[in-house]
Amino acid sequence: MLQNKGNPTINKSTGLPRKRFYRARAHSNPLSDSHFPVPLSPSHVDYSQHYPQLFPAADQTGTYKKIQFADIGCGFGGLLISLSTLFPETLMIGMELRDKVTEYVKERILGLRVANPGRYQNVSVVRTNSMKYIPNYFEKGQLSKMFFLFPDPHFKEKNHRRRVISPQLLDEYAYVLQVGGIIYTITDVEELGEWMKSCLQNHLMFEPLSQKELEADPVVKLLSTATEEGQKVARNGGQTFQVVYRRITPAS
Amino acid sequence: MEDSRIEECEHDNSNTQEDAQVEESEQNNKDMEVAPALISVHPTQNSVAVAVGSDLRVFDLLDNCAVTLVDESGGASHNDSIRCIKYGTNGKLFVSAGDDKLVKVWSTDCWRCISTVISEKRVSAVAISNDGLHVCFADKFGVVWVVDLPGFDGTEAPLNKKAAPLLAHYCSIITSLEFSPDGRFIVSADRDFKIRVTVFPTKPLNGAHEIQSFCLGHTEFVSCLAFISAPDSPQGFLVSGGGDSTVRMWDIISGTLLDTCEVGAKVELIESDATEANCLTITDICTIPDCNLIAVAIQSLRGIMLLTCDLPSRTLSVTKVVSITGENFVPTSLGSSISGGLLWMVTGASKLRGSDISSLSRVKAVSGFNKSSPGAPEQEPVVLIDTEIPGGAKLLEKLQGSMSIDEKVFLAAADAVKTAMCNLLIKKQYTDEKREFRKRTRNDKKNTQ
């Protein structure tokens, strides 16, 4: 897979992919019925394909570990790469709609695995539409963290329904998150930040983290610094809006 | 513009291809407009309702007469094809909805329309809560809406209520909505192979946010849902039919698939013209109370298949095929009551291309279901002849629109319904070339004119 001696898309010295060969439009239509395989149910997710060192056999019965972190719209993988070494015992996955970008992340992970034996074995990426297929990948209460970093703002009001955080989609995210699990969102678009905050505030299965908790959480700092998008915003001196909530049992 | 005529033939070819594409999609749109005839039976068999196209026909079996619907909005009650009808389990309410984006709630005592709800999109499924206080309807964009009906006796002026969003399947056509027997859950099925089980809250107008489970396992769109009541399980067992030619049984609390019945394969053995293995969609399923039997209507099958649900082992098996002989009858919808002991069937369609007879339907009934009481004599299900059906000729005249209709027309109707369902619910798979071609005609740019 990595014998790309003549392949210009991979940097020969680092073994990592060159971004300019994986350029894609920033925007992808989440409504289109794209062409990619979808697992029939969470038990059909092939862990041996994503984490070959940890799950050598294709046989799934008795998977002792399950994916716990999901980066929705992972882009070029910046956050996942940082999380992988911060949480080496946790399995994590990125979900991305754009084909080329997913390929880039795949190559990046492969390159890192080769250059750093034993590390980055806990991170993977999959091309999918997370707005439709999250229940196909994760069981009820499986995830402990979900990330929505710099999601597409879909500025026009008629396109608001394409936003990845919405009152209806939060039902599904609440379903796959365990009680106490955390949802992290960040954006540089103020209106979108207000929107996400209001969706989470009004949803009875989420409560905000306190300022103290935010300061104590090592992941929070990564939101604005770990991704390419976040770094770009910082370079341009832009402001970011963070909304972090916890999944709770609703008071009935 | 005229100079382009001199350009290569290639250009002309692509135009013809585009024209053909546009024609094809228009054709598909027309095919999708064909609406199957639907039937629904009052829980204690007080009445039977049939919907064909925009026509809603009800026959009162207690008074043995046709019902005249009273709708103060004037004119025909619905303006476009009705896509879903249902009686509430307490028997007091009936709901109809469809392509005219209107959801009409009727009182079954006086058959007055007591409420009309306007939907933003065409409606694809409806359900009434067991206590009769809420009506839910789903649209083709995957949103399920809820409206509340304070208890009333049908003499007040009709209310035109606004619905609130209850839950959503992101951008997926919802094909069926059902409440569990104990009313705790609402189940919604979609064309993306998914079934979602959601806790129905005490204040549904605020939304149903707690998902109980997802029932995942179908390998094609899910077309219909039904519940089997079980003595030791208040939420019952869910059965579903799909475009993958299977009927599946689920435990909705955990979302576990309990059993799968490969129904399509059995049909191929019976029907000689069911040669295409694809598209043997389960058209409808209906549980027959008191005997753990499930009646299944399948495309191409002239009759119904009966499945037995064995509760202790939680399995499904094909018990019997009830064939309809003497006429070409492929049911498009099934209905049963809790006490009547009959399975009602209808076949028919509206807006058939090339046919000037609109709104045809043919109604039949099957009796003789073995009640699950030990020691009861074995009964064979039998298709009733017209004179044996409750309500007899009067019922058939009202619900069918006429007493006798050309058989060939019904086969065409069943075929049209089959095509419509496929076009609507099965995702088109394009080759890479075709996809690239389609993208060429995509217009993202602002109008530079």
C-alpha cells in the first residue's frame, strides 16, 4: 500500500501525503445519495480493516474494545492525529463526506503508522454521510466523545436543514453518546455558534459543561489549535466560538 | 447559435442523450404519481374504508349503507392522491393524508372531518396514538409531525391545527409509522433501510428526543410495519416488510433482529412470472389478532402469504399461501379488525398512464383463521365470494366504484404500483460515466445572463 516509489502524491522523505494532490472543494452536499458502502449495523463495522494491529482477525465476535471517539467531518485529520497520542488506549474514528479528503487522511495515518511503530494504531477514518448513517456505525451509548469542528455553516436560511447540528440530529447524537459523554463544537462563524448553542441548550438530553470543567479538560484546547481550519483562523486573527455539552439522562 | 449546427455529431448525440434523460425523469415522475388503492378496517369492524386516488370511500357495516363524508372545506375531501389511511385503535378516529399535503382527521361516528392539518410536504405515513389524543404524520423529507386533538364529540367547528415536529430521519422518505400496542413507543421506517424506535413522550409537542433503539438489518428500503401483541410483553413484537423481499421480526426494546423470513424466494416458486428476483417488495403486512398470524402481500403474488409467529421461540415461518383463483388479484393493501376475524384486501391504483378509467379498486376478504385456542377445530382460510362478504353487493359497489371491472386493468394497476414503488424508494445506481455526465448539466454558477 505504501510502496509508492514513483507516486508523487506521497512525500518520499516523510511518507506522508502531499495535500496539493488531495485538494477538494470545501463544501459537499450532505443531501446527495453518494456512492459508498454503509455497514448494515454496528456489529458489521470491520474493526480489522480500521485497526489491523489491534484486531488482526476479521472475525468480530467478542470485540473487547469499541470505538469511543468520533470526529464528525474530520477534514484533513488534524484533531484525530493529536487525540491519538493523547489517548493511546482509546479507539477513535473520523467521518468525512469528501472522497479525496478521506483518502488523504487514510494515507496520513498509514504514513504515521510506518514512521512511528506501535503508535497511531488506534485511529482511522471512514468516508460516509454521518447525518444519515451514524446509527449504522455506533451502538446505543457507545461513544464518550463526539467532535464537530468548524462544520459547514450553510449560511442561507433555506439550507439550515443541512447543518450537522440540528434539534433532530441531536436525538441521534444523544443516542450514540453514553450518559456523561461529551459533545464538542467550535466554529469561527458567530451565527453558527449561536445556532449550535441554542440547539444544545433546548435539547433535554444535554447540559453545558461548567467553566471549571472546560478548563480541566485537555481536549478543549485542541479544538482551536489542532486542526488545519483552526490554525488558519488563528493565523487570520479570527475569533472562535466554542460550545461544549454533556449528554445527560433527561428528567422525566 | 445557428453555427453550432455545423459542429460534430458528438454535440447532437449529447443533446439527444440529455433529452432522453429529461424524458426519462419525467416518465419516472409520472410513474411515481401512481397511487395504490388502500384499505383500512375499523377495530370492531363497524366500517371499512378504501382510498383510491383522491377518492375516500367508506361503508358503514352497522347500518349497512354507504357513508357520505362531511367536509366543511367544500368539494372533494382530498385534492390529490391519498397515500395513507388509518383508524385509531379506540375506533373513534380515522385519518387520511397524501399528495395534496392535507392531513384530515375524521370522527367515525358522524364521519365529519374534525380537523385538517396542512403539511409542508407530501405525506407518506400516518398514525394515531392509542389514546386518540395525537395524530402523527410523516412527510417525504423524513420529518414526523404531531398534532394534538383535545377530546371532542364531533359537533364543534373543525379545527385547522398547526403541527409540531416530533422527530426526523435525515432526508429519507418515511414509509410507515406505527405505535406500539402499549403506546409507549412510536416506530418509524424509512427508505434507507432503517427502523427507528422512539419513546413517545408525555408532551409530544415538544418533540420525541429519546431514541430507544434502531432496528437495523433490512438490506433494502423498509416498506411496512405491524405489531404482534404478546401476553408477556406489553410493547409487543414488531414485524417489518421490505424491498429486500424479507419479513423480519424485532424486539424493539433492544433493536435486536429476532428472525428473518425469506418470503420472496417462496413467491418465485409459486408464480411463474415472478422471474425477476429484484423488486419482489413486500407491499403490505397485517397481523390477524388472536391467532399469531401475519398476512403478507407481495408484489407478483396473486393472493397472500400467511406467516406464523411462534412467540416462545420468537421465530417466523411461512404457514400457508392463500391463492386467489379465478381473477388476477395482487393485493395493494391489507386490513383487519381486532374482532371481525376477517382479512380484507384491496387491489387497484389511480392515475394509470394510458388508462382512462381512473380510481379503480377491487375488494376481497378472507375468513377462516385458526384462533389460537387449543381444541378448536382446524379451519382453513378461504377467500370469500362476493356474496359472502359482510355488506355484500352494497359494500362492493361503494368501495369499488362499480361491481365489475375488466381484469386486465388490475394487472396493469398492480404493475404500475410496483414500478412506482421501485422508482420512489430504490436508490438509482449510476455508472461512473453517467454520474459524470449528470454533473455536467449541474448548474452551480450564478445566472450570468
